[in-house]
Amino acid sequence: MSLDDVLQTFYVEAQEHLESMENVLLKMDEGECDNDMLNDIFRSAHTIKGSAGIFGLDHIVSFTHVVENVLDRARDNEIKIEKNLIDVMFKCRDHMQNLVAVTLDEFNGQAELQKNDGDLLAALAPWASADSKQTQAKTSTVTASQNDNKLTDEGDNNKLWHISLRLSTDCLRNGMDPLSFIKFLSSLGKIKHIETIIDAFPDSAHFDAETLYLAYEIALQSDASLEEIENTFMFVQDDSDITILSASAKVDDYLALIDKRPEDNQRLADILVNCGSLTRDALEQGLISQNKKNSTPDKQAATDKLAGQAVEQDKTSESTVSIDLTKQNKNKSSEGKQIRIDSNRLDHLINLIGELVINQQRIELLSKDTKNPALTEAVDDFDNFTNQIRDAALSLRMVPIGATFQRFKRLVRDTAQALGKDVELIIEGADTELDRLMVEKLGDPLTHIVRNAMDHGLESIEARQAAGKNIKGQLKLAAYHEGGHIIIAISDDGNGIDKVRVREKAIEKGLINPDAQLSDNELFHLIFHPGFSTATEVTNLSGRGVGMDVVKRNVEALQGSIDISSQTGVGSEFKIRLPLTLAIIDGFHVEASGTHFIIPQATIIECINLANHQDIKGRHCINLRGDMIPYLKMSEIFKLTPSHPQTLANNKIPSSVKRELVIVKFGNDVAGIAVDRLNGEIQTVVKPLGPIFKALKGIGGSSLLGNGEIAFILDIPQLIELAIANEIVNKTGKSKNSE
């Protein structure tokens, strides 16, 4: 692991701690506050400070240290958590995020960042104290057994820690300086004594400048907690042997440490005594006691020797309890393990599995030609195995949407304060999983919708009071599965969309004619036109009409659609409907005029023979069990060469021509897709189209079939919308907007 890798780990973990801080602050802002929450936020700040100190990021350490002190005073009930402090803490958290994003040199070169640093430290002054210290040690009653092992009455030694440090020999090679750990330990307290052990140092012929040969025994006097000291070594714990011994308990564990280390027992015992962590008397008594419990001739001689030499000196110090905190032992005892994986590696794995799926289809086609039963059975087994690999790999890319929803808590809080509104954010379905790529691309659309809902949808406190509503407006983010798709719903209990205002604005912009008759859904969708806004004034949040068109484009780029429902005075709801994944989908293979198409299987209701149904008055619409179903012909939509040049007579397809109709549904809309041939179900690897095809409507991607031919993946939401629009034109003879 290089230094860059270690730094990257620090940045990732720092971001996680900052998100944790924000989540705790949001709970505090809602009125929750207990010791566990204070400990959590303190721990996050302290860990960031400790990690930054290891890398010499002093600009982070100095600022976070003050934040940590304020939080520590709150933990000790010296100050109360109040709204003003929470507001400042939010700003401090944001500033810490900015500090993490820059190096020390970059910080020194940015006057605005330094000014913000000073302003926030000044803002913290009312809650900070010049006399505030780090975590205060809590004194407990000394029991009889502890008194038996207490070696001195000196109070300071109640805070004495012993750290036995055996860093990895690759520590230097990985870019880690052992002195940086010692330097940071000194910031936690006072290093009373340090012994550098050079037993492993080789002769000049075998010396390697990049190998660490040194070991350390350190006595640290500090008020810090066990976890705080342990965090000092978080980046080297995996391949190092670190034992931390805390204050006030028995001597037996020290003897275990002596026995564990490779150095000579007598020499290591002398080092512990020199550090002040152990007295000669305590060592003698401990060796005698241990000798009685577990006596063998060899151990008897060794312990007698140590005991005899221990009484030669009498240095008073407090004994300590041995606590072995090596990371390896912790990992062994943990039930669940997690590892970090570069997202690019995961995407590469998905691509390889996509190629495996394509080759599996090719092998299946070849096996059908051979008609060998044994080969067919083997191919079927291979197909099942491929499906399992595909599903397992895709599950790695599935992430809960809760983390995305959680980020909106801060957005809603800050936006509500800016608008002078009282808003409650409700989150439902946070455990619902969807493709990581979708989660990344949903941020902007959701942000636009949430801001519009707060700015235009939810009323002011006075307006809600006048309307007899609860003064606290409700904004809900929900996610759930429906019909093989993911639904993300954003709803509010505000004014609703003003249909009259939308219509007037649409007529003003020339989007519809004054006599146009539109359904509510069609009317609401007008807000997605570029530059469309019903706002009477432009604010910092919205009103310029540049957001909702971006929302629609981004959602359609994810093969999704948006449905809008609204009721005046009650509220509005935006439903974003998305496929489960964009990588590998279950599709249905069809042909039209010799061209191959893939229809996502989750959108298909049924397949029928179009020749058995009659068009209604020459329109592309059939009566299917009482429902009027508009349909599209692939050959016409994409200008394909007709496979069957016969003309239709009496509005009925000749019986000699077998034309299939695939009935599809997306959301509440249903339409048909007319094709020449149905080839059955198929696993489809979705490949993006090149930039030249971006303007092509109705096609959402491409795929490679097992026989080497290209198939186009149909964009069902766009095709259904087109079928409905064409039906309006055919029915009235006028355009949709002039109906």
C-alpha cells in the first residue's frame, strides 16, 4: 500500500465521519440529545483529528481540536446543547469538510478559508473554555483487590498508559513515519518515558533503508480514553502488533507481555521498570505468584532469576491492566466483515460478466445446432450457473437509497431556515436497493424537486395557519418496488400545483392553444418544458425554469419516467419510476423488418396476434377486451424496409401476414408494439449508444446477441408516450397541443 492509498483511505473515512456528525446534529436539531449521541459526534471529530495528525495535516488538527473541546464540555455537562450551538456546529462540520479537501499548503494559500476558520473559532468562543481539557478521567472507588495491586499513591499515575509498539517492517515503505505516531501521542498527553529497542537491527551488509527495524515501549500519561489512543494507530493496525496497557489493575498481564515479546525477558522487564509502568516490587510479587500457579523446571529457573534481579531496585510506579488490542484479534472475533472496493474494479467485473452472458448465449445457439443431448444438458447447467453469477455480481452494485435520502435532511433544514418555514422531512423505504449508478445520477433530479416543493409547494407558517393546517409542513421521500421497477416518490402537503396558472403560462409561451383540452397529467407535464415556471418572483432557490427540464432529461436517461399528481390545497406527488438495474436486464427478443429489438421483460403484459384484431377507424388502435390500446409499428417508427409489402384491406391485416403485438405498460399507461416475430426471453447486456444516437427517440441502448448481431433496446416510456400522442392526432386530425 502506497502513501497515496493510505491518504485516500483517510479521505474516505473522514467523509464517513463527517456524514455521521451531520446525522447526529440533525437529530439534535430535532430535539433529541443523549450521552450516546454526544459520544458519537465527539468520537467522529476526535478520529478525524487523530488521523489528520498522523499525516501532518495541522490545519485540520488545530480547528477540530477546538470543536472536540466544546463537545467534550457538553459531554461533561459543563455546557448545554442549544439551538445556537447546533447552528455553529453545522457550520463547523461544513468547514471541516472543506479542510479535509485541501492540503496544508493549499490552506495556507487560501485567505477566505483561513478567514472562515477564524470566524468559526470566534463563534465557538462562548462555549469554549481556556481551561477546558480533553476527556476527563472518571475516578472510581478502589476495591480491596485493586489496593492489593496498587504500587503507589501518586495520583498522576492513575492516568498512566503503557504502549508496546511493534510496527510492520514495511511501515516506512508504505509511507508511514513512526515518529508521527509518537508526535500525535504527545498531543494526547505527556510521554513520560520511551525506550527504542534495536535488537532486530541488522549489520550493514543486510541493512535496507526502507525497512523498519525499531520497536518501542512507551509510557504515556494522559486523560485520553482507550479508544482515542487506539485510533492513533488505525492505519497500521492490520499488519502491526500493538498492545495497549491501561491504568490501575493487576500485574499478571504485564508478565504475559514479557513472555509474548521476542526480546530477552530480563531486558524487557528492565525496560518496563525504566518506563515507570511497573515497579520492582510488583514484578517480584507477580513472578512469585505466577511461579506458584504454573511451575515447570524451566519456567521455575527463569522466574526465580527475574524475581531475584527485580528486588535489586525499588522504583515506585503504578501497575496496570494488560489489554491486548491487536487489530487481528478484533477481526477474528467480529461476525461481519467489510472491505472497500474501487468502484472501477466493480464496473469492470460487471462488464466481464456481461461478456460471459453474451458468450453463454452463443454457446446455447451452437448446442441447438448440434442436437447433442449431453451437450444441451451441460449448456443448461452452464446457463443456470451464469445466471447465479450475474445476480450475485449485480447485487454488489445494489445499494440502499437511504444514504441518498439522508443527505436531504440537511438540505431541508437549511432551505426551511432560509425560507422561514417549518418543514418536517419523512423518509420511508430507506432500505430499498437500486443500482449504484442510478443512485449517483438521482441526486440532481431529487434536489430540484425537493427545492421546488419547499419553495412553491409548501406554504408559509402564516398561510398554513390561515388554511387550518399544521404549521409544520410535511415533505416525504419514499422508495418501494412496484411491478419490477423502483418507485421513488416525493410528496408534500402544500398548496398543490395551480392548474390555472400552469395553463395560462403554457398559453403565454405558445406551448398549447387556448382551446386545447388536456388531462391533468398532460397539463402537469408542461412544467418540464425548458424555461417554464409559474413562480411570480425569482428566488435563490428556484423560479427561473431551469430545473424541471433537467429533472426529466436525467430521469429519461436512466430509462425512467415521472408521473405527477396534485390536488389544490392538499399537496403534490412526483413519482419517479426506474428499472432495477442498467447493466444486465431480462428482456424479450423481437424482430421487425429484419431488425432485432429487445423489450424489457418487466414492462410486458402479454403478446397477441395483431391479425386477429381490427384497427378502429383506420387508427393505430385496437379494442382489447373493452380497452382502447394504441400501438406503434416498429417498421414505421424507425423507417425500416417492410418485411411484408402487402397493403391492408378493410383495415384488417391479411391472414397470410403474421404480425405480433406486444402489449407493454409503464406506470399507468399502456400501449402496443407491433413486430414481425417473437423470439422469446433473453438476458441482455445493456451497452450505451454513441453520442450520434443521443437524439434518437425510443431507443435506450444496444446489445450484442449470441449470433453476433446487434439488437436495440427499446425505451418503453418514450414509445408509450409517442403511441398515445399519435392516437390523439389520428383521432382528431389535430396536433396534441391544439386538441
